[in-house]
Amino acid sequence: MAKRSLLVGNWKMHGDGGDLPVIAAIGEAARRHSAVDVALCLPATLIDRARGVCPGLAIGGQDCHAEPSGAHTGDISAPMLREAGASLVLLGHSERRQDHHEDDATIAAKVRTAAMAGLIHDTVSGTRVLYGGSVTPENAAAMFAQGGVDGFLVGRQSLDADTFTAILALMD
């Protein structure tokens, strides 16, 4: 089976209930461009509500603790993300490494915990290479056309449904 392209929006520390129409618009675009796998990694406070407005869209968390439970004030566990409705989790992001001093061993422990909770193992398409450096519709078109990437991890541009959909359309 050939690898499908993957487009992931990382909303970082943006978004609240007022942004549910944007999430719904992205979900509708994902249905129209069904040849591409699409996911949104949202703040934990939006995961359950996002699943309600986009039942077919893959919704993910942005991080999880390396332990499945415990005395870790303010953290969220992989099982908690799964219960909230997440089907994946973003781990090892450069901002987490920089801001929270996460190293490879920490990320590896998080990966193991997330996998046990049923969040990052992709049994359909295998590993996909995503580019994630300030992706825009303009630079995404050139990168996707030259090959070597299976998709994109989009930050700021994923907050706007029209811009995110433009990137999605060029991948379809």
C-alpha cells in the first residue's frame, strides 16, 4: 500500500470554543480532499469539542507526560488524551525541547506511554516524513512538488481554515 500524504495542524497554545467554526471548516475541507490524511493537534481543552464538530477528522493532543498517571500537577497523560477523544499526540516538538528541556530519553519515554494508550502507532501507512518549518501555501507547493516529504506539520497557518485548506488542496 502506498503512503498517503499527511497534513497536521499544530494549534500550539491558541484556540478556544470560539474557534470551533474554524475546526469545522477544516473538517469539511478534509472530507472534500479525502486522498490526504488530515489531523489537528489542539489544546487539550478543545479535543472533545472538536470531535463533536468534526467526527471524521483525526484530533490529537500536543504533548503528554511520560507516565500514564501520577502526581504531575498540570500535566496531561496519554490515557487522558485518549479518553478526551484524541487519536494521536505530537511528541518531540522543538518548542518542547527548548522550553521544557526535553531530551531524547524523555521523548522516548513519552512515545512508549503514548503507544500503550493507543496514540502514535500508525498501522496503515507506516512512517511518514513531515516538514514543519513555517509552512505556507507558497512554500508547501514547491516542497511537495520536489518530493522527499510525505506531508507537513503546520503551525500558525493552520489557525486559518482558508490557508490550511489551500495547503491541503495542493497535496490532493
